Amino acid sequence: MTREEACSKIDEAIANFGIKGQLIEKKPYGNGHINDTFLLEYRNDNNQIKKYILQRMNHEIFKNTQELMENIIGVTSYLRGQILKFGGNPDRETLNFMPTLSGDSYYVDSTKNAWRMCGFIVDTLCFEAVNTPDDFYQSAVAFGNFQRLLSDYPAHTLHETIANFHNTASRFKDFKNAVNADVCDRAKEVEAEIKFAMDREKDAAVLVNMQASGELPLRVTHNDTKLNNVLLDRETGKAICVIDLDTVMPGLAINDFGDSIRFGASTGLEDEQDLSKVSLDLNLFDIYTKGFLDSCGKSLSKKEIEMLPTGAKMMTFECGIRFLADYLQGDVYFRISRDKQNLDRCRTQFKLVAEMEQKMDEMNQIVEKYAKRQEE
Ligand code: ADP
Ligand code: GN1
Ligand code: MG
């Protein structure tokens, strides 16, 4: 089923959320790789405009919609309570999902595609790349707050929406299977990238082993902490809301930190074709580290703080092998808008990994600097 076919029942879905007023706009929205996102605008009887986000959930990737939505409703309801407790505005600072006419959290249409709707958070900005260092600092504050506000959430009640999501060892196995199968006969043109990954096979198990031995604790984590999964206030530039909660599940805090670094502390876009534009910006690394530790440092252990730079490297490596595996498999997972986009994405990640290896000492020093400040 193509994406157009999967979204063919959008009007049926809209009708089943029973939003009052006249629908005056319906258009595709945002730059996500996974779900199909639409912006809806309604005019109500008082002539006020109300906006909503409607999403067709990607059930090929998230196989259990019921469990996925249970996680999201559980976490957003809890966050609502926390935000109220600290005097915030829960209508803006967390996602708010609309029930269907029958009171469910999502609607399954007649072609078996599942839809959910949440309030559109107005007067916010969402960036694909860091515009100013303060935006990046604010995104760190948002993800740090998220970690802190959920630190007492019963993690064991969360479903694993995608098994082994950030299990880099298991991702490495998948990558090797993709190389061996080579279903599109593409392996021969990416020998250098395959070698780069193979040379680092032993790294893939490091964090999984530390988690298994108890050195790193499982926490409620977001698991997709890209800059474009946070909304900033249009006027003040302050962090407002963490979005895209599909992958909230128990995980490692250092992976949440690391995913933000791989995406936001790069001087180039994730799919940049000119690798000379892609580099790890240590100033941005410094800023994000400061924001993250300022907002959640006290809920992290010493070991977690010490391992933050490794988290950055491992999330970048993991993403690189996922992009490469997808390229080898014929671009079946990450949405592409041009040929070789997944290969370009892999190359930017591997360039960053190589730089992180060279800059590991500097990253460690930056983390130590803020860790010390916290202890004072
Ligand atoms: P994907 O999983 O495909 O990345 P997201 O849930 O991140 O989907 O949504 C895609 C984009 O839609 C986001 O990057 C953001 O720009 C926008 N968006 C999503 N939810 C909201 C919301 N509640 N208010 C405002 N913008 C939103
Ligand atoms: C996907 O949905 P989106 O675009 O925020 C992916 C992440 C990757 C990211 C790479 C469920 O995130 O794991 O890091 O692309 N999400 C899923 O840009 O696989
Ligand atoms: Mg997203």
C-alpha cells in the first residue's frame, strides 16, 4: 500500500473525531520520516480558528497501535499532572490527544489504517537545523525536563513499541544481514561504508552490556530526541514541548542525549551530500551538555554523566548503520525524496562518528566541566 493509499480515508478519520466547527484547511505538515502528518484548521461558531494535528500512524513500523497509544496517553496524562504541579500550562507543554466519537484514543479506518489527533500547539517553532546556539540550548532543556518530569513514572508499565530499538548490538546484526542478503545488489558501491561499520563491530555491544550489568539504569526515555521533535516558543524562543512520543519506552538516558547531539551538533543536515559541510561542532556540544545537565543532571548517576560522550558516538553510529542497512534493502524504512538519500544520511553519520572518535577527549572535558559545576 502506498502512502497515498494508506491516507485515502483521511476524511472518514476526520469525521470520527467529531471536532466542532467548519473544516477550512487540511494539508500535509512537517518533515517526519515515519508518520503521515496533517494540519487541520477549523472555524468554530464564534469565528475562532482552532488547529489540530492529525496523524496516520505507521503501523508497518509500530506494529501494535493499541500499546503505542497506551504508552502515549499514559505519559501525556502523567506529564499533565506534573506540569500543573509545577505551575506550567499543560495545554502547551505536553501533547493533548482528542478522543474519537466512541471515546477511543485513535481511530481505525475501513482500510485498517490508524489515526490519532492532538491539539496543534500554536505560536511555536520547530527547527530542522540549529539556527542559533540558544535554540539548541533550549532543546536540551526540553529533553532534560522531559527526563526529570518522568523520573518517577513507573517505567515497567510502558510497552516496548519497537523491540530492541536502541540495542546497537541487535541493530548491528540487522545491518550484517542486510549486507549478506544484498537484495538490491548495492553492496559493491558502498564497500568503504561497510568496512567503516565492520571495523567498529565490537563497539556495538558496549552500552547493551553496561545496561545488562546494571552499570547504566533503564529509565523512561524518549528515544528520538531530534531537534525537530521539540517545539520552541515563537516569541521567547524558550522550550515549550517535546513531541513525537511514539518511541517513549524504557531506555538509556545517554542515548537520548546522544541522539540530540548526532542531529543538532552537526554543522550539516542529516542528509547533506557535501561532506565537507558536516562536522561535530564542539561549541554546540558544550551548549547542549550544559542545557541537558542544567535540567536533568541531578536525576542522572555519575556513570551516566561520564558516559554521555559515548552515548553521542554510539547513537550516531547506530543511526549510520540503520541508514546503510535501509539503503542496502532498497529504502524500505526511512522515507526518501531522492535517490541515495539514505546513503547520504549514512555518510554524514559516519563522518561524525570519525570526528567524535578524534574529539572524545574534548567532549569528556566539557562533560566534566558541567558535572563539576553541579557538584558545587
Ligand atoms: P514523525 O514521527 O513522522 O517525525 P512528528 O510527530 O514528529 O512525526 O510530527 C511531524 C512534525 O509535525 C513535527 O516535526 C512538527 O513540526 C509537527 N508537529 C507535530 N505535532 C505537533 C503539534 N502538536 N503542534 C505543532 N506542531 C506539531
Ligand atoms: C526517525 O520519526 P522521526 O523522523 O522523528 C526514526 C529515528 C531516527 C530518525 C533519523 C521510529 O525519526 O529512530 O533516528 O528517523 N524513528 C523511528 O532521522 O525509527
Ligand atoms: Mg518527528
